[in-house]
Amino acid sequence: MANALSDPDNPPLTEEQLAKGRRISFAKSTRWKLRLTQEEFSERYLIPLGTLRDWEQHRSEPDATAKAYLRAIRGAPDLIAELVKPKSAA
């Protein structure tokens, strides 16, 4: 903290500045972590694109089930993608 306070070019944010900042949604940070576009994330995890955009832009919040799904995606993205992948008709 002392180093941060002594740096005149990049001081820590004040409480007021932090309060004005906008938090990144969990959906968006999860998608960014996976380095996927909205379209790729939507398609891979079967989440409607409009719903994902609404979550990311804070127009709506995921319900408890959707939050659990997002946590599962974040914890095991490849496994979840495989589990929800539509089975091809053979």
C-alpha cells in the first residue's frame, strides 16, 4: 500500500472513485476468462444471446439457477460445454 500511495503517476482510487465505477458482471468476466465472443459463449453454453447481453449490460440479473450454471462454466468450461453439446442424430 505504501508503494501505491507513493506513486504520483498511478495513485490508488479513492472511495469516491470506486463508488462511481461500474462493476463487470459475472457473466462477462466468465466469458472474458474463456476468451470467447458473446456469440461463441452463447452458442457453446446454450444461453440465448439476448439474455447474455442483458446480463452483461446489467439490464437484468441471472436467477439463482443461471448463477449456478455460470459458476459451473467458470469452474469446468470444457466439461460443461461437452455436457450441453447437442447430440447428433445417428
